[in-house]
Amino acid sequence: MQNSLTSRRKFLKKMAAAAAMTAAASMFPGIIFASEQDANVPKGGNLDWKKGPCRFCGVGCGILVGIDKGKAVAVKGDPNSSVNKGLLCVKGYHQIMCTQAKDRLTHALVKKNGRYVQTPIDEALDLVANKMKETMEKHGKDSVAMYTSGQSTIPEGYVASKLMKGAIGTNNLDCNARLCMASAVAGFLTTFGADEPMGCYEDIDHADYFITWGNNMAEMHPVLFSRMLEQKNRRGAKIIDFATRTTRSSTASNTSILFEPQTDLAVANAICYEIIKNGWVNKSFIENHVNFSKGITNMGYGLEDNYKFKDKPTKINFEAYKKFLEDYTPEQVAKYSKVSVKDIKYLAAIYGDPNKKVVSYWCMGMNQHTRGTWMNNLVYNIHLLTGKISQPGNGPFSLTGQPSACGTAREVGTFTHKLPKGVVMNEKHRRLAAKIWNVPYERIPSKPTYHATEMFRAVDRGDIKFIWTQVTNPLVSLPKTSRYRPGMEKDSCFVVVSDVFPTPTSDVADVILPASWHIEKSGLYGNSERRTQHWDQMVEGPGETTPDAWMTIEVAKRMGYGDLFPYSKENHVEEIYKEYTQFHEGAKHGMAPLEVLKKESGAIWPYVNGKSTQWRFNAKYDPACKNGKDFHFYGKPDGKAVIWQRPYEPAPEIPDAEYPFWLNTGRVIEHWHTGSMTRRIPVLHKAVPEAYIEFHPDDAKKLGIRNGEHIKVSSRRGSCVLPASINERGLPTRGQVFVPFFDENMLINDVTLDAFCPISKEPDYKKCAVKVEKA
Amino acid sequence: MKKRLGIISLFVMLFLAFIAIWNYSYQLGLEEAYIPIEDQNHLYAIPSESGVFRRSEHALDYSNMPVDENHQRSLTTYYENRAYHGAPPSIPHPVNEHQNMGGQSCLKCHENGGFAEKFNAYAPVTPHPELVNCKQCHVEQNTQSLFKSGHYASIVAPKAGVNHALLGSPPMIPHQIQLRENCLSCHAGPSAPIEIRVSHPERVNCRQCHVPNTQEMTAVGTFKRAGNEE
């Protein structure tokens, strides 16, 4: 069906003529209400609208918050933001409501004789600093750790990195983005040598096909999905949902293809096999821009403590790669993937058609995977073989789940191996950091220490004796919390938790620090499309709540590093951002100056000569391309991207007679991550008040399970009781159950497995073996 | 001898009493249901997703349709046709074919809607065209009189414009959506009541912004942490 914007405008005009424009209409740009419809809607007074990014997912929608007498009372989509063009989702529209929750942490709490005692914030920060210093003196600097977040603002991540790596001199800093984006990062680095997507959301307006890999975008990235639906309706673009579970996205797609967990590796290889077999390879692209490599296989799954792995890449040629793919004919793969030969060939034909533009989208399905890095590599292989990359409407696009997983965790580098630019292993990168931080270069250790899972194992073992978590809730979000909760409860580790609300993590803290929420502080986030967004503080926080960055700075000062943190309380966000952007100067990663970000609804880096770079590595759009060809993958020394030979390997734990079901975990549209915010938004809580366990109706029938009945789901690690859900929100395949992880009263992560991708160290929350019984 | 007889008769009496009491309690036990009815703690049902996107292929047609101001339905007439809100609407027009269950003859007009000259109105669109035994739930209205009048309880139907959690936020879904998962069939097109006709049918993924509200089924309170009662 074809339709032009003008006819829609005409329609709107007609509607407008018939209906009076009122206050409500101004809330929804482009949407006009008939007078009957807003007769009962309360009229907004003179609200002061302030711009910022949404607090929730990695899409990074622009929001406008309506302020009335110093209070946030309304939220609408920012019509100037090219991300969401005025639209939001259920979470976005209601986000400010959580700040009014009764159990808001408003003052510092210090545990004394088993009870939390309200303590002035200065005193609590003294205690934190003393404890941290004392622990370092007694047990060495590697006995203290910080665990931060992809929800930390850029300044918050930056001062945490500076404190740990620059001031103290330990790499004991990791973040929860390890649990969601590490495989994406490792995939980008191994294939392109440069992190983050090459394309941008505008791809949606150009693509003919959207192929989503294990990604329920209708619920998890709803605003982007709405943009896809719009293209589907207006231009006839097609959505193909490739997943292990039938979801709202599957229902909205043109085609839904289901596969057996873990076999996405094989299907991706089969697609490449078909592309080569049918001569759909873009030969000149391959010759000019691609190398072939293979790495170590049978890497293991990181289940044992102190597991170490380092990949050894070996160059191979196209013929060897072609030979390798012979194990992945559609006929062979169809046998264990449960994807029909026809569907595999259909997918290959879409990627292979030189006249069709294809974008692949994925998020946790591919990243939370014990072969997550491989899986990311394999989808890049498809796009590289066909040359469908770095062009409007053509490219692989790795989505993020947290608002600043890109901006903070990945770009500032709050991982154990990272620095704001580059990695600790690289002397040049250490020297640059030392120079900007003004610390001796020898102070920054060259060896990474603990990634997230290993960090909490070290707490459990007693190796880490002080840990400070910020903006995250690991005792709900880590895998196998059945081990890490008792680990954190041990007296051997002093636990400091900064948060806005009490959580199961703050329940085990020795000191709880009251953090400012989103709009109660200024900050910067970076979204999935490399867009940096700034906001100014909009309202005052309650009690003694303090921005996380400022609490880190205050502790650093108390520990004697004051000279490295010369920022002012009023202006620290701007001062820190200015210092930070020095790291990224140049055409490859230049960041937009603060003046631009204050004015505009975000800007995409590389920001060069006052312009966002929408498609990296493409000479037409990216001024950093210097090889004189049409594409330049400048992340790699020879300017070429890598096609990786990565085989299919089974999951670490597979359903058997004793534990016959796959357990898959994830989210629902109403709740975000561990629910500490969204469950305190009454509208959202009322829509989905508790977690549940989804069954395929056939499995439910076989087990005699009725909807709502309480079911105990157990693995070799732990168990959890939840009500059954049959044919409600989602429909798992036979032999699979699905549980959303937002509910701290039903901790499904007590059941999950802490196996991870050996390269990225990202755990797999999507696959482990469980049994179910009536509770 | 007398003494022994006394002891024996005492035991006999105790034995008889035992039988009587045992019998009585056995009979009482029989009267109870032998399958105990368990208390279900499950509070709510998450609405099904089936048919959510069913009419989305017509979304652009909906948004391009001119408004026929002379033939608009209102919420009042919409509710008038139902015993209570959420009840299956009755058939407000004469039906010629009495021997079928509805099926194709109803769907001719009610699957996709359109203007019916005869009734001078737009036919409402069914949200569940797969259920073809229409008359199973929808009854004709062949008389205006009552067999006996009565005091039928009425529940208050949801109103438009009062379902916002925040000033100007997208309204929540104030009614249950079982059998009405497909929003566009009632909220878009010329037969949609004017107060609830969506101004942006092309958006399609309704539940992206509009949250279902469980209040009609169970009053879910605010979030409580386990073991942390306020």
C-alpha cells in the first residue's frame, strides 16, 4: 500500500477544521483530537518543558519533562529528536512517577549492629573513604572494587574509571553492561577493530527488509519497532522475526521463523553457505575490504572460577572458509536447528539479493550467548560477504538495552580492560590516559582483573574485601544469584550500594548511599546509534540525595586524590565532559561539544566539522576514511574487516531426562530490567504485577498445568516459584519455558547458569536446563 | 456377677457410642467436597496477544478516511446496545436468516465494515471474525417490551478522557480486552464511537503506549517488597 505524507496532512487538516485545538493536542505532536475526545482531559497549565533522553532503554528517545512549580508532572516525546520524533512507550511516558515512591532512599543508611541507621551523607562518605583506604592498606589495592552501570551517566563512569585506574591504580572496575553488551563489543572489535554500530536509526527509513535475530523489539525497543511498522505499512518493507519464542514482534512481522536455542550459529553459517553457493558474494567488496580468519574452538564455558581464555586468530583464505562452510548445508542444519531448509534458503536469498536493502537487528538473544562473540561475528560475515554494510538501509545493527551502555560503559570504558580510549593492555593507550589524568603512567596496571561474573566470584571467595556498586542491582541481575547473594552477605566483604530505591542488593549493603534520580541531576547518555545526549537538572531531589558522580568525587577527595578531581559541585558535569572529550579528539571518534548538545536533541559521533557521521566506514559519509576507496574499515591496521570462521558448538547445559526444559529469561514492555524503577510506577505495576512462567500449551496440557497455577522451576543451582502463564504474553516453543526477570520476589536468576562467552565474558541468560513441577 | 455385667455393659455402651459418633462424623465428611478447592493466589491475567495486529494492514486506510459527520456513533449509543459494558452487543437490526449461526451472513458486513444504506449507519467491525457462531453470544432484539421488569444492577462504564496516569500521558486501557485484543476494530474507522476513535490508527502497536489496566479484574495495589511490609 502506497501513501504519501501529504494525504495524511490533508486528513489532519480536515480533522483540525472539525475539532478545536486544545492543550491535549499539544502533548502529542502530529496527533489531533476531536473535541469529544478530550472533553474530560485536564488542561495543562503553563508547564515548563525541559529536554533530555529517556531514563530507560538504549534506544535513547528524546523526552520533554513538564515541570510545574518545581515538580515533574508530565512527560512527552521530544518532536525534535530524530530518534523517536515525538513518540515514546509505556515506560517512557510514566517514568517520572517512580520518584514519588514512598520507599525512596532519601538519606544515607549505615548498618550498625544489624540495623540501618540514618546517617548524614558527609559522615557516610567519610566511612566509605576510610573503609576503602583501610582495606587497600591491609590487603592491597586489588582488594577493592567498583561495579557500575550502563545507566551511569558519562561523567559518573568517567570519574569511577579515573578513581580506580588513575588514582588508586587497580583495574577492579567492571559494570553491568558486561551482562548485556560485552559480546557486541567483542564482536565489533574482532570484526572491525572499532566498537559500536556503523549505521544509525535512519537505516529504518531506507531498508526493504528488517531481520531481527532473537530480538522482541515490539516490547524491548518499541519506539524503533514503531518506526519499522510505519515503513512496513507505508512502503511495504518486510519484518522477519527469527527467534526461539513467539512474541508480540512475531505477530507483527511478515514472517516468523523459530529455531532451537543455540543453533543460530549453524543457521548463520548455512546462510553464508547458500550465499557463496549461489554466487551472491559481492566479489569486489570482499577483495578490497575483507580478510578471513579463524580462532580457537572448544573454548569451554567459563563455569569454573579463575577461568582464562585468549583467542589466537589465524589468517585463512576464502577457499578454506568455503571448505569450512560445507558442514553447514541447509539440509544438515535443518536437522538440528528445526528451521526448515526452505526458511534457511529464504533468509539467504534476502541477504543475497543485491537489489534488496537489509538491516539485521539484535540485542540480548545474540549477546547473552555462550558463543555471543561468535554469533556477532557470524552476522557480520553475512553482511560482509554481500557487501551490505555502512550504507543507508544496509547493515548489521547491534541494539543496546541500557540508556548509556554505549555512551558510558563502552565509550568511557568502565570495564576492567578498558580505558576511555583503548585498553589497559596497550602502552600507548595507558600513556594517553595518564597524560590527560595527570598521573604517573606506571600507576595504571596493564593487566585486566575481574569481569562482572568473576568479580562476584572473587567477593564470594573473599579475594575482594570492599565493593561499591552504583546504579545497578546485581543481586537480581547476575546469573546464579543463588551463589552470589550468600557471597555478598559474607562479612569478608564491605559492601557499599548507591541507589535510588531499596533493592535486594542494598539489602546486603553495609552502607547505602542515596542517589539522585535521572532528572534530579545533570548528565549525558549515549545511545545505540552513537548519539550523545545531554540534559540539565530539572527538579530537586529529596533529602540528601546526591548525584553518583559527586559521591565518587567526594570519596576520592577524602582518600587524598583531591588534586585529580578539581571539579566544582555546581558544574562538575560540564567540566568532566570537557576533560573526557580530549580522549576522543579526531575524525574517528570526535564528540560533539557541550554547546551543541545543550541546544540539539543529541548528536552522533564521530562529530566532525559540526556534523554528525551517520554511516561510518563509508567514504561518502565518513570523513575518517582515508584509503581512497569507497569503504575503509579503519579500525583494523590494514583497513580491512574480518570474516571469522566460527563453528556451531552446543550450549553448556542441555535439557536431559532429569531437567527436560530449556529456560529462557527476558523482559516485558512494562518493566525495565530488575524493576526497581518500573515497579514503583503504579500504572506499570498494575499492568504486570508479578513475574510468571510461560509454557507452550502442549507442554502445559501434558503436565496438567492450568493458567495461574503455582509452578516450581528448578535447575542444578536453585529454584523459584511462579504462576504459570499459558497463551498470554508470549509463546515459547515446545520444551522451553520463559520467565521475565524483573521480579525481585521471584528471583529467576537463582536458577540460571553463570556460563559465559569466553571471549566477551558475557553470561548466557537464555539457555539452561530446568525441571518444572507444581508447587 | 452383677459387677462383671456392669463392666461389660459399660464397654458395650462405649462401643455403641463410638460407632454412633464415628458414623456421624463419617456422614459429615461425605457432605464435604472430596476435592478440596484450592485458593488461587494468582491475582490477574495478562491479556492475550492473539490478533493484536490483525487489522494493522488497514491502518493507513483508516488514517486516510474522511470523517462522515452525519453518521457518527457515540459512546452513548455504543453502550446502549450492551447489557453492561463489555457484554456482547445485541443485534439491533432485523435478521433475515434465522436458520444459520451467523457466520458468513454476519461477516459480510461486520468483518470489514462499511456503510449500510438500509440502516443508515456504518457497520461496526468485529474484533474476532474467527468466531463464526455469532448468535452464540449476540442476540436479536425483537421487541421493546419486557416479560417482567426488574432491578438490573448496572456497572459504570469507562469514560473517555479520564484514564491518564499523568497529565497528558497516553490513556490506559480502561476495559478488559478478552476477545477484543484487536484495538483497531472498535477504535478506528467510521463505525468507531467518536469519543474513542483513535486519531492515530497508523501507529498500530497500541500497547506500546497504552497500558492495560487490571483494575476491573483485581485491584492490584502498589508494588511491595517481600518481607518489607510498610
